[in-house]
Amino acid sequence: MLRLAGITAAALLFATPSFAQAPAQVPAGRCAGQVDISRAIELARGAGIARVDQAECDDGKWEVEGRDAQNRRIQVDIDPADGRVIRTDRD
């Protein structure tokens, strides 16, 4: 029983959120570059996203959507080649 609890705890410890697995699902070339989805999320947080709702590759750029510190909707577009913030859009 103790061993099963240890295995379960280890599995939870090393589990990653679903958005962190997205690069494996991105067709080669569309968002290929030095910036993967995890780094794009970090950059989007620096641009004002407090809570990430969705992150995906769309039209050759990372689009990170969520909420800012005032709970307003925000979308940050990140260039996958260099990590540059292309656009920040708040509702």
C-alpha cells in the first residue's frame, strides 16, 4: 500500500499541465523556433497575463489567452523565433 502511494505521488509530481504538452502537437515549421510553448507562457506572464486559460500555435505565432491581475481578458501573441511580444490585446 505504501509503495502504491509513493508511485501515485511521483506520478502527480512529474505530471505536466496539458498546455505544456502542446509543442508535440504542433506541426513542424508552424511555431518552430527558439521559443517553445512553456517559454511563450513565461513571456506572456511578463506582458501581463496572471492566469493562463489557453495557449496554442495559431498563424505561425504563439497565442496565450487568459486574465490579467484585474481579471480582464487578455491575449498575448509571441513570435516563436525570438520571443518578441507581437501584440497584447485586452478586453
